[in-house]
Amino acid sequence: MLIGQSLEGVELSITKERVINPHLIPLNHPREESQEEIRKPKPALMAAKPKLWYFHGRGRMESIRWLLAAAGVEFEEEFLETREQYEKLQKDGRLLFGQVPLVEIDGMELTQTRAILSYLAAKYNLHGKDPKETVRIDMYADGTLDLMLMVALAAFKPPEEKEESLALVVKKAKTRYFPVFEKILKDHGEDFLVGNKFSWADIQLLEAILMVEELDGSVLCDFPLLKEFKTRISNIPTIKKFLQPGSQRKPPPDSHYVEAVRNVLQL
């Protein structure tokens, strides 16, 4: 018997049996799930972890690490240590304006720190419930970013200028930035900066507080509400985990980090 005839015969016999036995499941018809199968949890599809491309240090990537960690999102890191790595990213067209940080997430390759942070905050519900809350979160976050950028840039200055710059950071924190946030907390009497709900603004303010405290441990002595805020936010489980030794949080910039950045970017 030819193979084609054999298969034709099988199909014919099934067709006849379906006519005789109406309980047979029709061909090409999905089988209905039993009640037990419906109740059984379905395995979730594993989304790829975000991947972060940057130097092995804080810089402009640290706030992105903080936001992901606070949202409970695991991420991978690729550290730039050679000029060749950086040039390859440029050659492959992965750096929109020739700059890092670079974040791979949701099938996209994102650059520009502020845009990345804004996207992550919205994605993980840390960006307010309406435009009015969102713009306040953005204002507060931008303020703390300005303060932290001063710390980051000081690492690349000559020793005498570095000390002056860091002293200026502490002064501005005490006279310009922290009084603003102390007043915000006092005026609304709530636990969080915006809408009495944990947001990107809270994450970044804690990051800034801890960064300035590395320069002056008594910087919060005149800001009792910020002291309480620091304790409260630090004890949120995801943040508490991120603050533990061995996490992906990076230490203050040292000479090795500065040298690596200079070599890769040819500064």
C-alpha cells in the first residue's frame, strides 16, 4: 500500500467515526479545558531582565539602578572598561547621541538619563496618578538630580577643586535643597512627597540624602522631618534590600572609576 493511500484511509476512518460518535472532538477544534485545568495557575512568561550598559560606578546610571531596585526589578549590567567596547556600541548605532547610559528594556534601547528614568517611573507606577502629580514628581526629581550631578562631577576635578566643589554641595544641600523638602513634608504632613504615595521623587531624594551624608554625616541635624523620611523610605523592603552589602548599589567614585571613565571616553 502506498503511504498516501494509507494516510487517506486513516483520515476516512476518523471521519466516519466522528459521524457515528458525536462525542469525538472535531478536527482542528481546540479542546475545552476542564474546571480543574482552569483553576490551575498558568506558568508566567519570563520577561527578559533589563540590561544596563555603563561604567562600574555611580555616575548617571546610579539613579536608574535605584529606581529599578525600588520597583523590585532585577537587572543585568555590562560594564564598560575599554575604549573598544564603547566604540563598538557607537559603530552598531546603539548610542543615539554617542553617550551612555544605555538601557535595554522592553525591546528598546534607551539613552538619555532623564528619559530613561521617566519611562521607568511610568512603567512601574511611580510617576503619579495624573499630570499634576507627575509634574511635581518631575520637579522634585530634577532638583535632586542637579544636586547629585554636582557630586558626580567633583570626582573628575583636581584635588583642591574637588574639595571646594564637595564643600559647596554640602552648603547648597543645607541652604537650597533640603529646606525645600523639609517644608514640603511639613506643609502636607504626609509620609511621601507627592499624593501620599511612594514615587520616583521619594527614591531620588533618599539617594541624594545618603550621598550628601557621605560628605557630612550631620547634614540632616536641622531637618527633623527629613530624618524621619530617610528612616521611613530606607525601610521599604525593596530599598532596604538595595542598601544591604552585596547589592548592585555602587560605592562613591574612586580613582579607579575616574581613570576608567577617562580612558573609555578619552577625556
